[in-house]
Amino acid sequence: MAFELYTNEKVLEDIGANLKRGIERAGGRLKITDHRLLFEAHLLNLQSQPAEIPYHNIASVDRGSALFGLARNVVVVSTKTGPVYEFVVTKTDYIVDLIQQQCVVAASVSHTGLEDTGGSASIATELEKLSKLYENGSITEQEFADAKARILGG
């Protein structure tokens, strides 16, 4: 099954990946769009169902390990609703940074990712995340300025 992209949705990265499903790792493609993560398994997998993870449902994105801790090439995506997805990919650091960046941008655009703690604490947290992405080179100065303006309501 191929996912239909939303109107104006852009694929930012399309990379080969294995998704851990129980003891099996299903091979396929991980598509990182500006709205969500999409995993489409190859038809030859026993577990070939697709996975869709909207950014507003992502609680955290971290780097993990495979092969008994020898290979640090796993992207661990924890969701707010419970499921944890483990993707084995190349360019792990880049993929983690890209997903984190898209989570911050999605939260700043929709404000659905911001906690309602009176506003200022949430905004400060989002600005701190955004600053870290800019400082480590994950986003450009223009992307930083645009996202900051969205967070601040400008």
C-alpha cells in the first residue's frame, strides 16, 4: 500500500529502513515529510503493514543501538499514544535531527504540540529546542527565524 501525500505535502527524505516489529525487522522505505513519518514495507515481508506517525503524536526521537549495542544506527521514535518505533537507517544523526526539526516546526505552526501551562513556559521550551537545532546546524538561519516568528505568533 502506498500512502497518498496530502495537498502541498513535501517528502524531505526517502531512505531505506528496517522497522522492528516484534522479533522481525521489516525492510522498506521511511519517508520523512513536512507533515509526518511514513513507513512502507516491501511486499516480501511477513509484516507488510504500513506505519504513519504524525509529528503531533511524537513524544521523543532518540538514537538507539542494534546488534547488542555495537551499531548505533537506530532511530527510536516514541509516541504520545504508546507505540515505540525503531528504525534501522543510515545517516542516523541526520535523520534524528531532521525528525526533531520537523516536530518543532509542526508544534510551532499548529500549537498542538505546546503544553497549556499558561503559554510562556511552553513558548520558552519550544524556543530552547529551536535554538539547539540552530546551534548544532540542523536548521538554517532563515528556518530558525521563520520558526521563531511562528512560535512567537508573528
